[in-house]
Amino acid sequence: MERRGFIKKAFRWAGLMLGGSLLAYPAFSFMTFRKTMKRKVVFYPEDQKRSPAFKEGVYLVQEANEIFALSARCTHLGCTLNYDPVSTRFACPCHGSLFSLSGKRISGPARRDLARIPLNKTAGGDLEAVVHLG
């Protein structure tokens, strides 16, 4: 093989390798490097007066001497739960899972309790729940 043919072949292979890696990068970065995102949900004092209070996918619940936040996502397939004030339960409108006011699983296809979200109290009396997405 002459020199000019070898150089052409080398550049062609280098171009194919570069193009292939540029096409493969999004797939591999999606599979390996997951970015965790956080969102703050703030419950102001007027929101805290009713229990449970719903805001942006979070339920703020006051039971006896305890105040806590629960995720409004069903642990089965992630549907948004509704609160039934008559039975004082959270119900999945899609698949029928039921959860108690404290987040314990009662029945349905869901196998886990609702996730509790940590709360921080600010100096102004607001309660901040930090929700992890993804």
C-alpha cells in the first residue's frame, strides 16, 4: 500500500471512530451519569392550618403532636394520590392502593409505604420540604 492510500485510510478510520463516539456519548451518559435534582416546596403558615395540605406533589400532615410531609406519589406506579376526607385515607385513583394518614400502606397493588420527606422550619415559620426528583 502506498503512503497516500495509508493516510486516507487512517483519516477515514479516525473520522468513523470520532463520529461513532459522538453518537454513542448521549446514550452512555444517560445510562451512567444520573443527575439528581432537588425542588423546594414551601408551606407558609396559612397553608399549615389545614391538614393534610397539598402543594406541588407533597402532603403536609399534622397528627397529634407530629407534623410531617409525605410524597403524593403512589409507590406502585407513581400516580398522584388523592385525599379522601371521609375515610381519612390517601387513595390512588388509577389502581386503588390505599394509604393511612400516616403514610402506611393499607391495601392495593402498592407494596411500600409512602415516602416521608424531611421538613425544615425557617425563622419566619415556613416549613420547607426538599423533594428529590429523578
